[in-house]
Amino acid sequence: MSEELRGRLPVAEFGFPGELRDRLGAAILAGKKTATTGLLVEWELDSEPIPRAGERFLVVDSSEAPVAIIQLEDVRVLPLADVDIAVAHDEGEGFRTVAEWRHAHEAFWNSYADQLRTRLDDPAWRLVDTTPVVVERFRLIDRLAT
């Protein structure tokens, strides 16, 4: 079933492999995580289209094993400063404020910012209030992990 799903659905990887990815996958399976946010520049660098509402994705864990199928319900591009408490809450990581959400996300994105600067050929690139982010809201369609 795993290979059949991989052939039919694009893969959604939440965070990098390890504790974070597995924690986020567990939050999806528990119904706590119904949103995610990424940097628009990453789609642009990979020449990938921004996902659209209605698309389904196969969620994998750190070992690349399928754990869930999700369906996008809404996708928006907005400035980093416009992320609100609803998004922070729906990310399912226990953020009580937008400031907590932003601190955690900036720490994550800054952990590989040097790679982004290199790919962009822009040594001055950094996260600012106007940095475009992609907010994806989704619903759990199927639990594949036991």
C-alpha cells in the first residue's frame, strides 16, 4: 500500500526528519495540527507550484513511512507579520501567542537560512515582517499509522 500511495499522492514532510517531524505527525494523527506554514521562497527556489485547496498529500514520518493522508482546505500567501493567533493555534504545537509561534518558526527557518542565502545568491537575505509565507490549512482524511 505504501508504494501505491507514494505513486498517487505527493508527499508532505513536516519539519526535518527526527523528533520534530514525528511530533508533528503525531499531532496530525491526534487532530491537533490542522495548519502549517512555510516560506514562499522555498517553493520558488524549487520551481514548485504552491499547493491548492482540494489537493491531498501523503504525510510521512522520520523513517519515510506513511502515517496519514491530508487534504488541503485553504492555502494563502501572506506576510510573516500577518500570521494570526488562529494559525498559531491550528499548527497544533501549543502556541499560546503569535509571538511564541513566530519565535519557534524563525528559529526553525534560521536553522537553514545560510542554505537559503546560498541558493538565492543573496548573502543579505533574512526573515522580516514582509517575508511571504504560505499558510496551508488541512484536514485529516485517513490515519495510516497504527
